[in-house]
Amino acid sequence: MTAILDHDIAAPRAWTGAELADDSGFCALNDDCRDELLELAVLLAANPLPVLSLHPDDFELPHCRVLMAGVAAQLDHGPGFAIIDRLPLEHLDDNASTALYWLLASLVARPVAQSWDGKMLYDVRDTGKQPGNGVRPDITNARQNLHTDNSYNLCPPDYVALLCRQTAMTGGVSQLVSFHAVHNKMRAECPDLLARLYEDFTFDRQREHAPDDAEVVHHPLFAWDGAQLLGRLSKRMVVQGYELEDRRMDETSAAALAALEAAMNAPDMIKEFHFRPGQIQIVNNKTLGHARTGFTDWPEPSRRRHLLRLWLRHQGRTFYNG
């Protein structure tokens, strides 16, 4: 039988946006870390290497190691997210800031491929396309539903990191929700529908697979391994998955998915914050849902919203499918 978590989860893992302080999750890049990184940028400029070849074991970075150990603790044992404030972009070119970001994130877990073709560094910006099969919402300016990255494939990342280079003219507000708090809410309000979320749903794989591979994957939205609650969801990929299989979602499944969406989007559940250039957001991709609001970009190409994303994972190979 499927194991279902049968008790509430306490803070700090379970939280609502209304309960969190405005500075929850913030980790200041102190002067010692800043100086350490700027010194490293000079060293890297004098000894060029591809970013993907850089490994933190090759550098001492004592102050940054302390900082990122605290970040890792927040991700795994605290609220599940951290906002590092901030890389001094005004003193760094794009290559240097990318390298420093890569090394800081690598102190949490190993960066892995974010697409079937092996892309490791992923630019998040509007391409003018509309969301749909084969078009990820992160390359549009459309509003996102709360989701976990790569829920629709075989090996989701443990953590998702974003470096902010540029913000939109309006909108693009980051949103986070605690699956632990959502689970508590549904356990109290609709336990029968919650139980359905522990059973398989169909997901569209977004064409991120070999040409002759299956177009869909099946897995539950919640799982309890006896020690931790894990979430894995994307409403849009579920809807598209059932369309690809040319079958209708049954009434209980549709009601459970709707109840989950309602619980996550309740007015007091979501934590919002406005990205600033140089800030790094890292979220636990198995305990939090994340999204962003729709946005309107600047008319000038050089000012348009631009985030740089990394996927981080402890286990498996660096391949997209682990």
C-alpha cells in the first residue's frame, strides 16, 4: 500500500507566507565573502577556463563555504529556500559573475543538465513564444502556476538556483509555497482528495527525451518515504499529459488537482519577493513549489529581464535523466 503521511508537519519546514518575516531566507553576502569572490574573479580572469570545468575543491573559499553551509541548512532543515544578497555585479563582467555563481551553487550540490541535449547553464528570459508542448513557460512572459522543475521527467533536481541579472519593467514577482503547509491544510480540509495525490498522474514530458521514447510519464504529486514529504507537480504538464494520452481525467483526480491548486494559492500561503540584480535564489525543489507572476519587459533589449538558472542534484550522473 502507498505510504501516506498521517500527521502535521511543524515549522520551520511548514510555513505560510503570512507567518514568515519579510527577511526570512535572506543570507547576506558579507564583506569577507565579497572580498573573497572579487579576489577569485581576478584569479579566474588571469587563468581562463570554461565555467563548466570549475570545481569548488580547487579553491579554498573559507568564508563562502561557511555562508553556503548555512544556505544548505536552510534548504534542507529550514524554510526550504535562501536568497543570497548579493553578487556585486557592478564590479564583475558576465563571465566572472557566472563563474562565481556556479562555484557558490556547487557548494550546495552538483550542477546537472537542464535539458535532454545537455544544457547546464540555462537563460531564463522571454523569447516571445507562448507556453505549450515543447515550450517551457520560463522562456515566456506568461504567469506561471506553482510547480517544481522537471516534475515531468525522470530525474528532477534537488534544488533550483537563479541568479538575477536584470528585472522586468513590471511584474515577474517570485512566489514560493511550502508543500508541508499545503499538506497540513489539505489533511485538515479534504483528506480524501489528499490521498488521491499520492497516486499516479500523467505528465507531458515536454519533448525532453529521445525521439523514440515515451511522450508521457506517470508519478504521484506527493510521496512520503517515512522520513520526508516530497512534492512533484505541474498542473499544466498534467493537463497536457492527459491530452497526449487522449483520455479524460476522472472526476476524483480532477477534484484532487483543483483542491491542491486552491490550497497552494490561498491568500495567506504564498511568500512573494522582488528579485534584485545580483541576488541568488535557491529553493528546495522537492519541498517547495515556485512560480512567478506574468511580466511586461523593457523595450530596450539590453534592459530585458534575464535570470540564469542552475539545477543542482546530489545523486546520479550529470545527465538530464541522471
